[in-house]
Amino acid sequence: MSVSDGAVPSPNIWNHPATYELENRAVDPGGRIESAMREVLDWSGRDLLDLGCGTGFHLPRWAETARSVVGVEPHPDLVRIARRRTSRLPAVQVLQGTAQRVPLADASVDVAHARWAYFFGPGCEPGLAELSRVVRHGGAAFVVDNDPTRSTFGDWFRRGYPSVDPVAVERFWSTHGWTRRPLDIGWRFDRREDLEAVVRIEFTPALAEEILAGHTGLSVDYAVNLWWRRF
């Protein structure tokens, strides 16, 4: 398998899946993202799609209560890892594909979830069209993205990705009928070396070393936007 056509490269998980696993384990220790999603639509007994599922970190969690779970990921190496991770979960299927060409039938899922994958504002209209196609009437889609306007991580993100305009991003989502739920989630690591490794895959070497020199401890306050829409 080769990387799916049209895939948007991810410099962190594509190149450093083992280190990104540490990040997945550290982020949102209080489960605030999941709680906020459930307030909009509980996926228990429903069919759920995880777009850009990566190594399948969240798939077993969704499968605890969902009727079925489909993970879609464009990178073949990550697809293989996700399939191994979920090989004993009969309700889970992992497919290679992209947000622009979701390999599912029309109106085939009740809930769609994308976390730090593809849906970064202006330019993701093809993926939004696919969500409208695959999510059933009465269903919901959720997109989790960084909020660069606040938090320690938000400050790091602004410095690392100055081209991201949070005003334009918010205008884009609002114009397309999505609702924003700001959330404070946090990073919490068990070891300092894990935090350092994660920072180094998220930012340029120079900025990463500057960040680490100025930040002590094992925790980072972190803010995200949960964008959601009912269909």
C-alpha cells in the first residue's frame, strides 16, 4: 500500500508514531473532550467513524459502547498498526482512505470524529462535503483542533505556526454552521523525557529547545476548540 492520494502529511504521527503514542496517552487526562461530545450526541449503540484515526488509539474506546466503529487513515503504516491494535474487536474496521474520499456508503454513520486531522479551517471543504454525505440525518460530527488564542500550549502553537489565523478559522466554521465549544484539557506526562520527546515532534528543533528551556515539570495547560454540527 502507498499513502492515499490527496492525503495531507502529518509531520508528527506519520514520522514518529511511537512518540505520538506518548502524546495520546498524556492529552486530556480528565476526558473533557469525550464528555463534551456525549453532551451533543452519545454514540452508544450507534455507528461511529474516526477520520484520521492514526494508529487507532481511540478506536477501542469508541468500541466500548458503539455498535460499530470504522477508522479511516491515509498512511498505510498507521493503518497496519491500527488493524493490529483492534484485531480482536469484531465491531471495529480500519480502512485506508482520506477525509476527501471517505470509503463508506452514503448515510452510513451516526457520529464522525476527527481530532487534529485534516479539518483545520479554510481549505477543508471537500472533507466537509464527505461528512455531509456519510453522516445520517440526526447524526453529528465533531472536530477537535488547537485553540491558539489561550493556554501555554496555545502560545507555543502561535509561535510554531504563525500562519494560522484563529479569527479566519472561527469565521470559517461558523459560516459553515458549526458550533464551537472551548475546552481546557491539558497534557500530563509521567516522565519528563516523554514530554520533551513530544515537544520535539510538534515543533522545529530551535523552538522546541526554547520551549523546553522555559517550561519545567510534567504538565502543560492546553486549550482546544471542539467544533460540532448536527445533520
